[in-house]
Amino acid sequence: AHKINNTLGQGLLAKYMGKKRLIAETGAGQHGIATAVIGALFGFPTDVYMGSEDIKRQKLNVFRMQLSGATVISVESGSRTLKDSINEALRDWITNVDTTHYLIGSSMGPHPYPTMVKHFQRVIGRESRQQIIEKEGMLPDAVIACVGGGSNAIGIFSAFQEDSEVELVGAEGGGEGPGGRHGATLSFGTEGVLHGSLSFVLQDDDGQITEAHSVSAGLDYPGVGPEHSQMMVEGRAKYEPILDKEALRGFKLLSKYEGIIPALESSHAVACAEKYAKKTENQGKTIIINLSGRGDKDMHIVSHKMGVRV
């Protein structure tokens, strides 16, 4: 997964600041693993907050974190998913800020985290831009990436943000669709403050945060990075909800035709690219699909959804 770009940078920063401990939140578990790796590398005691619902969905990643020496703390409050693990990590951080660095995993949260995470993830965009010019001799017509908090997307979008001819498309977790639970903060949310930044959030008429849902734990978040919100409002990027069943189709398509098993988060970007390519006006266009991680962690979820006993 792309998470190591950010955790290595923040780990070096924590060491420079003289911090003695790392904490992190995680949904799908990939950021937790990357933080655990950095904790092991630099000798930091590391605690990772993870919703109990996500712990059930991502047992393999929990084991990997523990193997690297991290303590995984189960969060039982709220929806027991990513939002709630962030809540607990923030409470820990403000209590122990003198000794502890909160290593946020996505482009959300209070300043300077969105800026810092974007900076460390820019390597994705720089390398993609260089490679597409080498292969095609031109910039792509579109760049598509999944968006939960938005770190992988902001990383690749950053290299093409000033190129107005390049479409930037974020694929959000749309959940079960009409009549069912959904997420897709930018598609269905309204302006509000969550976890220290003004952005779009899923909330009721009283401003209370509502639960998000996605088949992928990493997109199961009722907020989004503030820069994504800004790009949507300014019209620089557009964001589309992808249903769970569409993401599962994307998972199978990439696995079948490329031999690449994507994370369920990334499968949303694959499904979004398929929908984009089917539109008549987009025929023949060149698309970059950003894959935020691999799908080992999601095999049991997909097999269950497909009715296959593993």
C-alpha cells in the first residue's frame, strides 16, 4: 500500500522532535501496518487504534501489526469503524502530546496534517507523471483514484493539479445504494467540521455525524480531506459514488484481465474507470488508475460476497 510513504516521513519527523511513542488510527489496517513497521524501525512503542468492526474484517492485517510489535487497541464506541478509531487516537494524543506523535494516515485532520500527508504522498504523482510521458509521450486525459480520507488520491492528483486538460476523478465508497447504507461524503455530504478541519461530512440536520458504509474498510469514513472538498467546490476535480457491487466487479475485472488483485478500496477506482471508459465521449482516452494497495487483506470478504467458502 501507499501508506509507507507517509509513515516513513512522519516517523523521521517524530524522531527529530524527540517523541518517544507513536500512535495511529487505521481502518483497512494498511496504515496501521505501515506505522507498526516504522515503530519497529526506529524503536518507538506503537499503539494502533482500530474499530472492532474493522478488526473483524481485517484479521490478517491485525496479525501483521502485532507481529511488528504494535499493540492494536480495539475501539468499541460509535460505529466501531475508522471515524471512532480517529476519535480515540485524538483523545490519546491531546493527553500525551509531550511524548507522543499521532501519525495520521490520511489527508484529513487538523493543520498541518493534510498538507504534510500530501507532501509525503506526492511521490505517487511525480512517478506517475514521469511514467505516462515516457510510455505515451503525453499527459493522460484522466486520473482516477479512490477517495476515503483521500491520501492516495491527493498524492497522484497533486502532480496534475495545474494541468487543466487532465480530468481528476475520485471514486468514493457509495455503499449499498438506494434504500441501503451509503458513504460517499463528497457526493452526499454537506459542509461541516470533523476531526479538526472544515470539509464535507455526512451529518444530520442537527450537525451530528452519521455513519458511513462501504464494503471497503478504508473508505468507511464520514468525512474527507479538506483539499478534496476545495477541488470539488472549485470544479477542479469531480467525485463519483461507486456501489459495493460495482467495486466487487472492479475487483474481479482487474484480477481476471491483469492478474493484479486490488484492495477493495482500489477496486472502486477500477469500477469508476470502467464507467468512465464506457461513456461515448471518452472513447479512446488515456486513463491512469491509481491502485492504493493490494487485495490480500480482502480475500475473505470478497469470497464471502461471492458465496465461495475458503
